[in-house]
Amino acid sequence: MERQGLLETGQKITVTEGLLPSNYYYTIDPSLAMSANIPFRYRLKSREGVVASVVENARGFYVTAEFDEPEVDTGKSNASQ
């Protein structure tokens, strides 16, 4: 997200899905923020979510949104070594 105040925590959002040759990407409507490229195996099934946080850093504003989706197995272990 480029400007402060466009989204706030707890706000309901809808996303539009875009397709690239090997990934998907999502845009929070109406063009408020865009996701990174998402591999096919992590494709969203729902198009409505809720803003969980908006964080500002040196590169801009980062929006985290939550969607009612099943957990996805990333294949990574959380165990300490």
C-alpha cells in the first residue's frame, strides 16, 4: 500500500485475483494494495477477508489480511534443531 489511511485493522476487504504464467497475485479492491506473487498451491479460494494489520516500514505500508481458508502444509518443520 502506498499511502497511509487507505485501510485500517478490522476492515472487511475483497480481493481480485490476477494470473501470471507461474503464480497468482491479489489486489485489494479498489486497487488499494497488491500482494507478492503467490505460487499456485497457495491460491486463495475465498475473495473476502479482514485486515489484520497495517505496518509502515522504510519501503512503504504492508497490509496483512486474514481469510477463512484451510491451513496449507508448507512442508517446513517448526521443530528446533
